[in-house]
Amino acid sequence: MQISPYLSFNGNCAEAVALYEKAFKTKAKVIRYKDAPAEVSDLAPADFVYHAQIRVFDDTIILQDVLPKYSTYAGDNVMITLCVDEYDKNVAQEVFHVLKEGNEAAEESMRGSWIKCIGLLTDRFGIRWNICAC
């Protein structure tokens, strides 16, 4: 299992990726909306970052630009992503159900091109979680 921060940006994710690549002397994997799956490629400007991953020592930071119809602010632009191996999917589902207690707005069983998302939620303390099988 791995826990990763998920950072959201308002159209300047590529700049953040470049800074982090320089700071951590590494290269990120970046998918822009123009290269994203057809069902999402027209949701944002072509140069927006659909998904980026950057290794920071033994961990991974995940980054994205939010869709233009949304915005993000310092303090709400971080999500914690729990990635489990496919064989640990039951454990991840249990974690999701415990964290969603008291939150009827949790979204379950979403799909993405890079993950099999078990669910997205905000826990009762205001922390956003993305639980997935990677």
C-alpha cells in the first residue's frame, strides 16, 4: 500500500511539475488533456494537466489541473490518495466505507485511465481522500 498526496491546480500544474522536477532532480510522468482518453479530452484546455506523477525519493506525488468549471484554493487543493495493489482491493473498500461514515456525498466505483477508483470522499474532518487500486 502507498499513500500519496494529490495536488490540484488552477491551470498552472505544468509549472508546478517543472519546479518539482528541478527540486527533486527527477522526471514526472505527465498526461495532458489533449492526450487523455476521448471521454475526458475535451473537458479542459488541451495544455491542462490531466494526470501527473512524480517520484520524490521513495514516494509519489500526484498532480492535476482542476476542470475550468471548478476552482481550487490553498488549503483545499490537497487530497490524499491511498493506492493498493489489486489483491488488496477488499482492504481499500473497507477503509473507504469507514472514512465515508457520516458523508452521503461520497462517490464510489469510478474509473480513470490510470487507476481503478474505489471511491472519492471528504471525511468528517474535511480531508479529501481518493481510494484506488493501482
